Amino acid sequence: MWPLLVWLMVAPVQTAAPEVYWLVLEDEPITPATVRFIRRGLREAVDQGAACLVIEMDTPGGLVDATRDIVQLFLRSPIPIVVYVSPPGARAASAGVFITLAAHVAAMAPGTHIGAAHPVQLGGGPATLPDTARVDPMSEKILNDAVAWARALAQYRGRNADWAARAVSESQTLTAREAVARNVVDFLAPSRDSLLILLDGQKVILDGQTTILQTADATVRTVERWWGERILAALSNPNIAFLLLMLGFYGLLFELYTPGWGIPGTLGAIFLMLGFYGLSILPVNYVGLALLVLGLGMLVAEAFVPSFGLLTVGGVVCLILGGLMLVESPMGFPRVSAALVVPVALATALIALFLLGHALRIQRRPARVGDETLIGRQAIVREDFAPEGDHFRGYVFIHGEWWQACSSEPVRAGQTVRVEERKGLCLWVTPVASSP
């Protein structure tokens, strides 16, 4: 008994291998959908007691508000956050600079770069006026705020604050090796395995306490997007949001030119709602949105106003200008592609003209139902009309139907009569000619 107790006391305690949660941002702009993804990944890592959360990042930039939300998540995180700029050829540009500076540990793969965090105003203009000594006050405020933010993050994490400020004010960039040499990031890691080895033993400050990372033999768990997050990420793409708006317009336009309500109208309403949601999380230029609405209104008005095609031409011009101006490009955020806007605008005009021509052809067709199809037509009498009071009554065959008919004159079988009017379910006719 005693030997067993002694062996249990001196035997090494078996502990579970540490876990590292891995989240990938693959060449995507920073949007509210990105914030949701990172927040969920961090929550799962904390709940499972992970050693750290690694964010493998490749981004051209993104929205300022979304970037601030991610930075605050990093600064308040109860576990270490590692930003790894990878794979080779990736970049941490614009908003990616602030996210990298805010991480507890920052690493880069060979062949990557970081920098160019100069803020861009709505409208795509630079924060300072080029070729002049005068600086717009609002632009100066935006620039100074971004410079102070970058410097504060670098100082807080013990990194090169001077370069961080120049990355914002002068759009400076560094390669991965230069970033390590200038203390912008912590080390160079060619692969995932090498990153985990380099992270092992790193000291990280969390809430004033020093934590030592243990990642050499860690189990890596990848955080995947679920279908809802994939939809949100897709809707944050300006090109997809623009296409959804146009598809929604097509569906509603089809319903305007056709009677009733069907599948095209229902799908159009759904597409419009998704498109408007996409615009709600994008930096929208309201002048561009107004031009889009005006262009679509012109195409619809073509059906009711005789403009000889001028409204269609104006609608196409407004659609092209509105599409190109629809989404601003602050901090590297992508715009709606001109290669998408022009074909869609021309296709919209052709569809509107086709539906308009179809509607006009339908309006010009002779009526196929009602009194207009009976009055003035000729019918064949199949039997003699019988006298009834002051008129004669019988039956005639017209449009493949038997109708009750009345006449003020005698009518014999085989005669041809002309319909003069309809009273209720009875046609009043007059003889045209007689047949043997």
C-alpha cells in the first residue's frame, strides 16, 4: 500500500496539451462582419481556456469604426492575442497597421509588408491638401487623431512609436524583415509551426500580470465562419451590394409591367432588403445613392412619359455615376468596380426598354374580352327566331359560344346577323344578309 502511495506522489502529473485557436482573415477588408467573426473566435477561445488566439491576417484596410472595435477587443482580451501577417505576399495595410500594433504579439511571414496607414476622407481625398501649404481643419483633425492613436498603441505594446506615427502621417511601409529590425513586430515566422515554436516562452502582460505562453506542443483549432457570417461578409462587398440592389430593381420592375404579384416581385423585395443591409455597413456616399435612385426612376418613367429615349439615356448616365460614387474608400476599402457598373447599367436600360416595348404592344392589341369583342361582329343563326311580344328571340353562334339573341325583325336559320348591343345576357342583332 505504502509503495503505491509513494509512487502516486512522485509520479509526474499528466496535463492536457494546451490549445491555440487560429482565425484566418484572407485578403478581406475590415468591416463589421470582421468584428463579429473575431469577437466570436475570441469568446470561444476564452471559454475553452486556450493559450492564445492567433489571427492570420491579410488585409488592404477597412472601416475606422470596425478597426476601433477590433483594437478594443484586443486591449480588453483576457487571453493573449497574436497577429500573424501571412502568407507570403500578404499585407497589413492601413487599418491592418492599427490591428497589428494592438496585438500582444505580432509576427510576419517573409515576403509580407506593413504600413500605409494614412487616413482617407470620405470622397477618397487625402487628409492633407497636396501641393499647398494650407491644411483643411477637418483633415488635420482626422490626421492628428490617427497619428496619436497609432503612437499610443505602439507605446502601450512597447513597439516603435515613431515609425507608427510616420506610417500614418507619411504612409511609410516596411517589409517583414525591416519591421522586425525596427521593433514594429516581434519576430519573423516562415510557417505556422515555426510561429508556435517562437511563441513558446514569450512573456505577455495581461491585466498587469505576466503570462508565459506555452505553444510548442499546442493543439491548433481553426475557427471557421458559419453560413450566416459568410453571408454578412459577402454583403459587405460593395460589388455584391450593388448587384443585389439592381436585381431587386429588376424584380420590382417586372411586377410593374405585368399584372398581379409573383415570384420576381418577391425575390426583388428580398434582394433589395439584402442590398440595403449591405449599404448599412458600408461607407455610403449619399450623392451616389441619390443618383442611383434618380437613374432607376428615369427608367421607370420612360414607360409613362413620351421622352423619345432621353429618359433612358439619362437613367443610364445616372446609374453609372451613382454606382461609381456609391461606396467611398476610406483606409483602403474597395469601391464598386467600373467593370461591373457599366455593363449592369446598360443591361438595366435594355431590360427596361424591352419591358416597355412589351407593355406598349399589349396596350395596342385589340381587346379580347368584353363588349368590344362582340359589338359590330357577325354571327350565324342556326334556327328561326321565335316571336316573343314585340320582338323575336333565338340563338346565335359567335366566338365559339352560343348566345341568346333578340331582333326586332324576323330572322331565319342560316342568316348572318350583326351584333348591335348587349343587354344582360342577350345580344340584340339585325339581319345582314340571307343564305339559302
